[in-house]
Amino acid sequence: MKYCYLDFEYNQTTHPKLNLVSLSITWSYDKKNFNREEFWLHKNKKSQDKARGLIHNLYVEGFIFISYAVTAEARAFISLDLDPTIFKWIDLFIEHRCLTNHNWKLQYGKQLIDGKPKNTFPPKPKWERKEGEATSQEAIQSLATACFKFLDVIIDSKEKDEVRDLILSEPEEFTEEQKNRILRYNRSDIKHLPNLFNRMVSEYRKLLPPKELKTLKKEMLWRGEFAARTAVMEAVGYPIDIGKTKSFSSSVPLILREIQQDINSQFDFKPFKFDILSEKFKWRQKETRLHLKKIYPDLISDWMVTKTKELSLSLDGFAKFFSYRHDYPRNNFGAQMVRYLKTKQSLNGFLPPKKGGTSFWNYVGPDFRVRPYFNIYRAQSSRSQPAATGFIFLKAAWMRALVSPSPGRAICGVDWVSQEFLIAALRSEDKNMLKAYESGDVYLWFGKATGRIPQEGTKKEYKALRDRFKSSVLGIQYLMGAPSLAKKITNDTGEYCSEHEAAEFIDLFNETFSDFYMWREDQIREYEIKKYLKLADGWYMFGDNQNFRSVANCPVQGTGGAIMRKSVQLAQDRGLDVIKTLHDALYIEFDSNDLSKVDELCECMDEGFRFYFPEHLQRFALCRLEPNIWSPDYPSEDIEITTPSGRICKKQQIYVDERSLSEYKRFQNYFSTLEDISEL
């Protein structure tokens, strides 16, 4: 095989194109004799042209390009005016993630931590840990940790950090001594890649049977391709209203203060007390713990505790019983504390970072577009897990109004509706689940199938009962037990649900959707026997996952991840400007008057969804799509429009999630720029 190993050094990662500093590249026709070149690229057009020419020639000759973190190298290709999506890639960073995905032999044991060898061990399961309890250190996945684990080679981390800091300092010019140091560093990184690649392939051979090894190369190339496609998304970035975002960012202390005052106003017990010296509200934590014992006596025995045996006041502590995400019922103390903790967590990203940290502004480019780290394949199910610091869509939902295209442009977001329910129905070939999805209202259908809701009953007439069936479906599908389900139904509906009633919902679900129930049990047994689980596009979760719920959920969530990646490929190949993905939604930017782009995105997502299901299921694999578009060009009133192909689409001037409308209205004044305020 023809393999080429390469590594760029660069800075200015928030710009549409990186400022390339250097390139080290080595290639071989026979795995033995290597050709090597290195280029000083900083402000050197001639050298950049030579590098581009060499890369193009290797591409023409059919070379596969291998690096550790293809997303970075693919962005360097974009900076050389090369389309990274046409190249064949293998990303050793992603393969490192795959090989260590619940593979404790590689994930733990002797690891390189902070530049020093340390012995690590698997942590206790999350549900057995106390707040603040020490967990095993897990090595941050990097070239240094990979070389140590796979090759028993220690890379000088101090030298690595110093050279990276030098490059990121962005001097106008580098001295000759600095140039030589950077090129040596560049060279030292690349020299381990051939051996690292060979060792990783050897590990796959130990873990997988021959039938899986036959498709391994194809699957590695697909993972590498998606990394390159992610680089394209990063280079495009997503737009923000810079004036409103700056105003919002400067108002963070005031927003937090208003939330604290509002929560105090709802209850006789005031969890926050104003401190005159600091001119800030302080959380009365000791008193809050006493109040929790008073109002939630039935929950205290199961409440998360700290190392000192006190009730935990962390978000995890509250969210265990009050699992609210967008809308927080007023006069519900637990829900309001979740609201406070989640919003505080989101707001922290806009504050100046602590030493060595980052803030939202570290991801904003000179063109006022945000280029976040997408963190692809981070979840065990292969889904991306972007860092929330630079990703507004993972912050409080009402903050999404800051994401705004410039005049003449629009953003389209399309969600797959009830995607995971339909995936579960198709994977298990459960006829009742398919009928429920085809009905257009899974939860009403479930209620009718059990006889609890009359066949002629409507969503409006039986809203309260339908809401209980909705909560039960969303919980039981992920193997929630009766105690947790009872709390979820109580929280979601505002009406008490006993554990006995929750257990009845579980029995009804398993009886109604028995094929899915049996399929899920088979998935768990198969995982225990085979010691690995494989997703549709070749991602693996290996055999050390002790959480049976996690194992059972992975095939469904992982199929959703594979569908998302395929849809990104289809959309980009169609020329759409994909700006980001989010769980079960895909977003593009387009000319605000060209609604045909909405239809094109929907067509790509429809094809992407059906891609991984066999022919006999194709007629059922029709996942409903929900498009939403927004632009400063559109009217201020939210309206529904019809696209050229007849799709119903919500049209907004500012993107506001309906579930967070009350919070947006409360805080929208903080989005005002100085110009806006002067006009009021």
C-alpha cells in the first residue's frame, strides 16, 4: 500500500484559513524505503506552491494520507487551496479513540499522564461514586499518550509544549534558530506515525475476528473522510451577531443576578442572600441542604453526597431527580435549582477564563464566525461531543438567538423527528413500533394500544394521559427502571406518579413492543459473548462496558451517529455549506431567498437516514423531517411557509426555541447593542 504520513504546524485557528508555519511529510511505496521532505511555509508562497504540488502528485499516485488528527491536517489542506474531501485519509487519533472505547487494556494500565508514566485503573461506575470522589486518571488522547501506550516511547512533552507556545504566539517573523527548532519538532512528531499505524492495526487483529478485519480498511478510511469533512465545517464556522453577543457577554453578572432574584421571589425560603461587600448574591448552601431535607424527605436517601457525607448541591445531584432541559416549572424548587446551575454553567463560558483556560471568545474569528472544536467520535456510541465553551447550541437554549447570519444569508436547521424511536423500530423490526411511528403520534398510539386511551381519543382531549405515555416511552426506551421512571413522569407532567404505576408503564411498553424488548435483550447477550459491538459504519465499542443500559442504548444512538455522518457527506457533496451538526439535527447556511436549499438538505438527510437499512425496510425508513429557517431578512413575526417541494417550514427572523421562549423573553434585553438601546 502507498502510505503518506504528514504533519503541519500552524496558528490562527479561528480564521477561515490557517496560517501555515511548516510541514513535514514522508511517504513510501514499499513500507521500507521512505522519502522525506520538509517545508517552511510561513509567509513563503514558493514553498507553499511546492508543498501543494507534492501533495497533489501523491494524491494522483493513489497514496493514503495518515496523520494523528486529520481534522487539523485537512484544514491545512484547505489553507493550501486543496479540497481535503477528495483525499483518502486514516486518522490515528480517531483510531486511538476507537481502540480504547471500553477496552480497558488500552484505556487504562500504564499511561502517560502530564508527561510522566503512571498506572491508571478503571473508575467506579458513575452511579456508585460520590461527588468529588477521586476517579482514575484517564490519559488525554494525544500523539504522546498514543506513542507511549502503543510503542513504549516517551515524547518530550515539555519541548512539545514550548514549541507549540512559540508557534501560537504568532510572531511577525521567526528567527533562524526558531525555524530550525520548529522543523526539528515537526520531524520528531512524524517519525513515529508509521510504527504507530502498524501497531494499531495489530491491536485490531487481536480484538476482531477475520470477517470484521476484511472491512477494517474501508471503515478506517470512512472515519478519516469524516474527519476531513469536519475540517470543512470548522473552516466555514457558524455566524453570530457580534454586537449582541458582546452586549450579552458583558451582562453575564447581571443575568445571573436576575435569575437568583427571580428564584428567591418564588419561595418563602430564599436560597440566595445578597452580600453588601461583594455586591453579589451568595448561595446559602448550608440552609439549602436543610431545606432539601424538609421538602424532599423521600428523595434524601438516594441523593448524591459529597466526600464529607453532605447532600450534593451539584447539577448532577439535582438533575438525578429533576431532569429538566429547556422549560423549568415555576414554584418547583428542584427544577429552579437545575435552571440556576445549568444557566450558570452556560454563562461561565462567556466570562474571562481562568489561567490556562478558554472562553467562548477563543473560538470567534475576525469574520465574527465561531469555529468550535467538534470533538468527533468522542461518545462511546461514536457521536460528536463538541466542547460547550465554543458551541452556543450546547448552552441554554434561549442563548441560541445569538446565532445569526448576515443580511442576505439564512440558516436552515433540520431535525429528524423521533429519530431514535424509528431507528429502534427498524433495527428490531418491531411491527407495533413501526405502526406507532407511522401514526404520526407515537405516544397517543401507545396509549390507545394499551386501552388506556379510546381509539377515537385525540391529543387535545387526552393531553394529560398522553403526556404520561410520552414520558414513559422516552424513559423506558433507554431501560429506565421504575423508581427513576416514576420521578421522570412526575417531573415531566407535574402530577405524581408512583413506582407501582411506573412499573405498569414498563410492563405495558414491553408487552406492546415485545419484538424491540427481545431485540434489546439479544443485543446485550451478543455483546457479552462477542466482547464487542459494531455500528453500521464500522465503529466499535469493545467488551469492558459494565453498564447494561449503556450497551443496550449504543446500537440505536450509534446508528443515529452513522446516519448523521452520511448525511453530512451527501450535503457537502451537493455543494451545501454545512455549518454544524447537533445530536439529531443538521444545519446549513444559504442565500436567504433560495428556499430550494432547504429541500436539498432534507433530501440529503432522507437519503442518509435510509442508507444503513436493508431493502426490505426501505419503505418504513421514512423519518419525518422538521425544517426551521431564520435570517435578518425575514419578517419579525414567526410564520410557516411552504418550500418549493411542498415541505412545511418554520420561518423566523431570530432563532428562538419554543421550549425556551419564556427564558428568552426574560433575558432578551441583554442581547441589545448600544445602538439598539439608543433607539428605544
